[in-house]
Amino acid sequence: MTDQGMRLELTVNGRRRVATDVPPFASLLSALREHFGLPGAKNACEQGECGSCTVFLDGTPVCSCLVAAGQAEGREVTTVEGLADEAGLSLVQRAFVAAGAVQCGFCTPGFLMAVRDLQSRARGRTIINLDDEEVREALAGNLCRCTGYEKVIDAVRAALVHPTDPQRPVGASG
Amino acid sequence: MDPPARGRFTGRVEYVTDVSADVMVELNFDLRRPDALPDLDRVRELRDWDVVGGTARAGHPRALDQLAARDRLPALAMASSSVAASSLGGAGLGAALPDLPACDAYPLLLAAGAVVGAESFQRGVSRPLRHGSLDPEELIRAVVIPTGIAVCSFALALDLRARVIETGIGAAGPTPLAARAAARFLAAELDWGTLAVSEAAAARFGKLVARAAQPVDGVRGPGYRRRALEVLAIRALGWIRSAA
């Protein structure tokens, strides 16, 4: 494989975007941050352990550090920047703010994506009938060195407390 | 399916799927620079899955996810949802499955007696997962998994009629491993009526499972794996008892 840059065309947060000169061995994470100007997904462990780089690829959460940029060609990517829309922050984001589930904030984008995914998978179930262990498992791929997770779990409870909130598609407000 | 490109290409090739953790980690850390990086997610045939008679068949991690989600493989569903982070693709099966020690579904498939269908440019073969890894030019076409086997969590399968125990260790060796000495020990110590085992025997079982591991040194850090296996093995004994 040559070191010549690639042309990469994706749908990112609902918009068709093209980047050129993406290095052939770049990860999706690096392409998003360096070539699409989207620094929300964070570069921490680069080995799929911390979850800070979580994005949705065709609606499925992935560690973007473990996806080769070229694999995302022609596919749909949603980053944390795509959670909010013109109407403001998503339900999940508002819940994090309200619960104070953020300290240094580095892991927060990954947590927001994981909770957004849990919210879609919960399909209207509320925290009342969603097993607490299920919530913890959903967050097991995201590491936080500051909060001790309790505030994050409080935020999940808040985000799932209203099952009747409109569930717009991934990419719109959660 | 087109024969794998490796048969026609002389350079170094690494295949990726959207859950190819180990290849990507080595690329991220500049430890590897293959000459080509084909994307197997584009191979439609790998995404097929079906359940015929007593076996389920899938060729891609996402296809296995779909099988698991349809309650066809409850133990796999459990492994998918609780062992791996959702952002790692759940089951984590991949094209390089037998060479991928960090695969969370692997112990389960090993214990359940899964068979791997592999294809190379020259031929297609099927071999039990426990018979080892792929030849260098082979790719996995599908994994065939018996359904309806009572598998307890990570790597322990009990055949209650034959009173045989199978184990599978994943993510703690260069290939998946069976803890044979541990299985023989447990088969002798277990009360097959109640599935109870003494505390001392459980502790010994944990040690034997840990001893069977062959952690690989690498960027992902091997040190904790033996201890983790010991804990998991003892915990699994509790789970089989509650599932009895």
C-alpha cells in the first residue's frame, strides 16, 4: 500500500462530506478529527479500551480508533457533534448537564454516545424496569477517571425517566 | 464469494472488519504496515446467517449479533451484551477469528464445539475450532454453532448425560485454549446431581484454568489475564449451579 493520501467520502451527521489526503492507515477517529474538523470524539487509548472515541457507524456504536478510515467510505457516521440540533441539546446531553455528570469532560462524548445507544435499545423501557446492571453493562466500555460513575448513572436515570419523550432518529436529539 | 485476494497477491495483507481490534491497534501504534488492507465488511456473503436443524451458521460478527438477538444462541447473546462493550461490536468474531486472542465470544464457541468453515484460493475446508488456527492463506467463510447446548457463560459447557465437561479460554493465549486438566479435575469433583462443588475444589479449578492460559505479551498488556481467568472460572461454577 502506498503512502499516498486517500479520498474519503462519508455522510457525517447527516451531511455528505469529502476529505482528501487521508493517510491510508488512518483510523476513522483520526480522519474525523484531522480531516473533517470534528474533534468531539476523543483520542485516548487508541486500543478500544476507553470508549472516548465512540461514534455511530451506520447506527451502530463503534470505537472509531478501531475502524480504518477507508472502511467508513460511503457510510453514515454520527459523532457527538450530531446529537444536538437547532432545537438545542439532546435529552441525553441535558441529563448529563443536570446531573453534573462531567468533571474534566474528556470521556463525556463517549459516554453520551453510549447512553444514546442504550436509549435506543431500551425501546421505551424506563429506568424503573431497566435493570441497573443493564445500565452498568451499557457503560462498561467507557472509562472515566474523575466522576466515579455515580453521577453518570444518575444522568442515565434522568435520560430514561421519560419513556414517552419523542425518540427521533440517531443523529437528531436523543 | 471471490477467492481471497491473498492467493493472488504477494505482499503482506491484513484483513479488517469493523471489529478488527488487534489489526487497528497495531496500525495505531505504528507496529505494522501491511501492503494491503482489504475490508471484509464489503463481502456480502459473509453477512449471511441461517439456522437449519440444530445448527446456526454465520460468517460475520454482525451476523452473529443478529443470530444472538433473535434468541437463537442465548449464551452468545449473553456474551455479546455483557462481555464486550457495545462499541467493540459485541461478539467480536472476525475474519481472523482463530488468530484473534482478544475475542469475547471465542471461549463460548470453543466450549460449544463450533466448527469453522474456511476458504482459501485453492480450497474450502471445515474444521472444529478446537483444532487450531487458520493456514496463512485462509479466511473464515462461516462459523457453525450447535444450538440448544446449555453453556454456562464464559467457557464452561456441561454434558449432563455423558458427565463430560468442556472448557474454552479466550483472550489469554495466542489461540483459544481448552483447560483440559481443569475440566478433568472438575468432572471428578463435581456433584453431578446438584452441580455443587466444594469451595476448595472451586479454588483449585480456578488455579488450573489460570494455569492453562498462555497470555500473549503485547500492547494490550497480559499481566492480569491469568488472575482474571481464575476469578471468571470460579464465578462460572456459581452460575452453573444457579442455572441447574
